[in-house]
Amino acid sequence: MIISGKELSTQMKADMAVRVSGFPERFGRVPHLVVILVGDDPGSLSYVRGKSKACDVVGIRNTTICRPADLPETELLSLIRELNEDAGVDGILVQLPLPAHIDEAKVIGAIAQDKDVDGFHPLNVAALWQKQPCVRPCTPEGIIRMLKSAGVEIRGKRAVVVGRSNIVGLPVAKLLLDENATVTVAHSRTVDLAAVTRQAEILVVAVGRPKFVTADMVAPGAVVIDVGVNRDPETGRLCGDVDFESIEPKASFITPVPGGVGPMTIACLMENTIGCFLRHQA
Ligand code: GUN
């Protein structure tokens, strides 16, 4: 069974569009998301286009600010400060990765916590790990929503997350723990990775390497969530971190690339933007 993130995200966006259509009357305006893109990484460009299309569908005002790859860090920080102080801006997203000369942690920490639609600010990360109310990071939240929509019971399951990034691996491990899964986080230094992934009833892969997970690494009946967005070096086509063709017949559920986790990330970003907007109205 294929879990379609595209279908689920389309439904979420339609529901949000109805909510947002009532905002001008209730609040005098619609939510406003500002996306900052530094440089011209092709992957980032396509994500940013996807975000702006989704904003149009939902009725969220969106501004994309593009800056050259050699933008000095100080200028990026002062741009963020301006947006922090602008009462007409509800959400600020700095597209990652940033060019090497810019300190990512410093930039993320400079975003006002109440405008951090990614949930990457250290205070939001701390709140997540302490089970306090927080902005939940979009990709991990999208993954949990997909599992639930497919009717997958998470409680008590053995979940293996491959990848330990701040954006996906670590927070999705925490969200799975909060759903009462037993969670293992594996990574590039894990010894006998295949033996670990074969234990997984729920396998989440976020390593950024095309078709990294092969059929021999997956237990029959596993639920496989593929977070990767890569170019297949052989065909040039978009592919995930798991070898879809060989794993799909073996898995009970699997997410496709494209049309899986990606659209869910964007739908959750829309929800986070609406959440920040509503807190700004309170
Ligand atoms: N780059 C890849 N995924 C993300 C994301 O969810 N947020 C941001 N800001 N950058 C990303």
C-alpha cells in the first residue's frame, strides 16, 4: 500500500483554505509567511517554489526574499531582525542549507521564537524535547500524520530512524517516542546497519543518499517512510533514500518520492504559519 502524501496534503490545504478565507473578516488580514533563500541551490529553489504555490492555494500571503550566495552573514542577520520587528510578518523561514560561510545555528537562533515556523529555534527544540507546547517541525509532523492517516498503530512498535539530523532524524525520533514507539536512531557509523533496519516495524529513512536502503534491509510487512529527495544518478529522475521498486512489494506501507513526505512537510508548514498568525492575534 502506498501512502500518498500528495492526497493527504491536498485535503489538509483545502481544509486550511476554508479556515483562512474567514480570517480577513475576523482579523482584518491573512497570515504572512516570509521565505528567505540564499544562493541558488536547485533543490532549495524547488522547495521554495512548492511553498509559495501552497501558500497561494491556502490563501496565505507569501513573500520570497532571494539573496546571492555571497551574502554576508551580518546582512542576513539584520534582514531577520527587520522581519522579527515587522508586525505584518507571522512566519520567517530561512531555507537550509545555507552557504558554508554562514553560521546556520546563529541564523536560526536569530529568528523570533514566535515566528519560527520551522520549529528549529533552540527554544522550540527544547520545548519539543520537554513535551511543552511548541511549533512542531514540519517534516517529522508530516510523517506522524501520514502514519496516522494510514491507520498505522505506532504505540509499542519498534521504530528505526536512519539519520540523525536536527531537521528530521532527531525530531522524528522524539515524536515517535511521544507516540510510544520504541525508537532506535541509526546513522552512518552504525555497525551492521542492515541488521538494525531489519528489526524495524516502522522504518524512517532520512540520509539524503539515492536508494540507500535496499530490499534486504527491510523486514516483510514493515512500514517504510522515505524522506529522501535525490536525483537518481542513472536516470536523472527524482528518487528517494529507499529503493522503491524492490521494497514496495515487501512493505505493508511505503511512501513514494515524489508525492510522499515532501508535500506533507509543506502542508505542515502552512499549518504552522496559521498557528503563529493566530497566536499573534491573541
Ligand atoms: N531544507 C530542507 N528541509 C527544510 C525545512 O524543513 N526547512 C528549512 N528551512 N530548510 C529546509
